[in-house]
Amino acid sequence: MKAFIERAWQDGHIVMWCLWPLKILYAVVTSVRRFLYRCGIKRSYSLDVPVVVVGNLTVGGNGKTPVVVWLARLLKQQGLNVGIISRGYGGEHQIPTVVLPTTSVALCGDEPMLIVNQTGCLMAVGRDRVATGRLLIDAAKSQGKPIDIIISDDGLQHYRLKREMEVIVIDGKRRFGNNHLLPMGPMREGKWRSEHATLVINNGGDCHYNEETMTLEPSELRFVASNETVELDAVKQYEVVAMAGIGYPQRFFDTVRELNISMSKQVSFSDHQPYTAEMLTELVNDKQCLLMTEKDAVKCQHFAGEHWVYVPVDAKLTLAAKQKIVERLKEIL
């Protein structure tokens, strides 16, 4: 069903027009909600430090996590102590929780653990982003390393949290699908929303006006169990089964092809899918290699097989994208 809906959103399937009344209802509810926040009837809260929100206009995987990592590294290069907050989808946490390298992935979620591993930043997850941000600030102070700025992973439509900067990520290939709001289309808000962003990032497609190009470049492959690097040619010696439990699995499979790795099978899981050893070991035999994303790898490192390998990716953006962030930083700090 999910696959059919995603195809219908992209192809403009006629059955989507049956959802037109629900789209109108969604548009009215979200418009009223924005109006209430704008007028101060619903209250927005500021944190003690500036907040940068990285979000998207559509549902599904657009490449936000690599952007959060890129942005955190950029801000650290500017001499800032960076904190990161996230909803922590897929995690079992019930209250705002600080994420440490030793935290269980089941508790905090897969993306937060990946971000902590790649950035080394202090991070917290929670449904209430205001409370989560305050927890993060207090935790940093208790460690004697006050936070200078917070990145919110997702939360573009979470108007309860005030922000000084917004970064919007667009899937360059799928863009906005049929350009309709939910549930008739994939859009959470209209395209007009990007006009207010400091930076609009186009992930892997032809840029439109005021967008900056981002590419996801794979780095050295690593064994899931040990995190040690493995040569690409060594992986190619095996029959490869590729799996991905991300918002848009096809992007990963395309990356594998670009590495000239032949796949005997492609297995897609739902985003934030929890894994068990039994679930994944039945995908391959002892003579096959199981190839996955880094987001998947953080969830199965403790039971990974000998020939399980993941593909790390890094976001590469234009100099103009960096300059837009730095110039905005000068204004808000």
C-alpha cells in the first residue's frame, strides 16, 4: 500500500482525487494552526541559544540526516559548540533523553545514533522539542561545555519552537510529487514555505531558483561488526544482497550501482525498521555479502555477520551554501 501511494503521488494517479476533500481539510487545519502561532494565540518558545531547523516540505526520505551532519561540522568549524535535538523516530524513549555513544539504539532511534557517531556532538531526543532543547542546554552546562547553537533535526512544522534559521532539503528527483498537500499528495506545506528559508538544498537533482546542489558521496566501505574499512574490490568478490530501511531505499540501491557493485537481490524495509538477527541472517548465506546503509548498520552491529558491510555517505554542498549559512550566523550570533 505504501509503495502504491508513493507511486500515485509521483505519477498523479487519478485515484488521488478521491482524497481531495481531505486535502482541503488538511490545508484549513494547518493554515489555522499557523495563524494561531503568528497571532500569539498559540505560544512559541525560545531557547537560550539560537536554533537552526533542518526540515523538508514533503514526507519521506529527502536526505536530512546527511545535511544535519554537514551543518554540524560546518558550525563546529566556525568555533561553535553545537548541540542537536531530534524527535528520535523509532526510539522507545518516553521523555526527553540525552543520547550518548553508549545509548541503546532501541531507546533513541537510528538516526540520532548515526548523527552522534558522525559528529561527536551532544544530542537529545524527545517528542517535545522545547523540553528536549532545554534538557540539552542543561546537560551541556553540567559538563562545563555550554552550547552555542542548536540544530533541530526535522521540526520545520513544529512552530512551538522558535528558530533563527531554517534549512529546507528537497529530493531533487522526486521534488514535490504531484504538488498536492497530504493526503492527496506528499506535501506537508506549500512550496511558498521555502521562501522563508536561509538555505534550500536540492539533493541529487537539477537546481531550481535559489536552490543549492547537494550530492551524497560514498566513502570507504566498512564492516558492520567491527567498523573497520573494507576494500571495494573485496566486496565485489562476493554475491551481494543489498538492503535498505530508509525513507527512499532506491537512492541507496542507485548508489550501490554507481560503485559498480552487482546486486543479486534488493530488499527494502520500512523507514526506522527494527531488526533482529533472525530477520537479516535469512537474507544471505555464508558465501554472500549483505550490504546496507549506515543508518541500518547502527541497529545491527551487535549481531552482524562476518560479511556484513555498510556504505557511509557524506553530503557535499556548494561554496554558496556554506556562505549563506555563515552570513546568517553573523546576523544571529
